[in-house]
Amino acid sequence: MTEAAEARGRSEQVREHVRALLARLDPHQKLPTERQLADELGVSRLTVRSAIGALEREGRVYRIQGSGTFVAAPLIAKALE
């Protein structure tokens, strides 16, 4: 396996771990720091940043500079008919 493919696999594992964590937390509750997650999962902080960035693009978390990363409120989807 190439390093890039291996990094994608680790990032996906981190995303799955954080998704499970999101299921247990309430909206606007703070997530552990990137460093704490990296130490807990045995990956680099850059891998954690990448995974959280993907979750942020999905709208599942949001970041506030200097404060941390937080659980996003669920999106309400309504079909237009």
C-alpha cells in the first residue's frame, strides 16, 4: 500500500471515530482537541486535522479559532414541492 493510500485509510478511521463521538455529544458541545485525538488514536495531528476538515465540509462540526471544534446542530432538510 502506498503512503497516500495508507494516510487516506487512517484519515477515514479518524473520521469514523469522530462520527461515533458526535453521536454521543449534544449540538454545540466541544470536541477533544486535535492533539488529544491524535494521541488517543496514535496518528499525527495532521491526519486528525484532515479528518475534521472533511467533517466540517459535511456540516457535522464547526470550528471557532482559538476556542476549538464543536458539534454542529443537525441540518433540517425539507423537500420543496
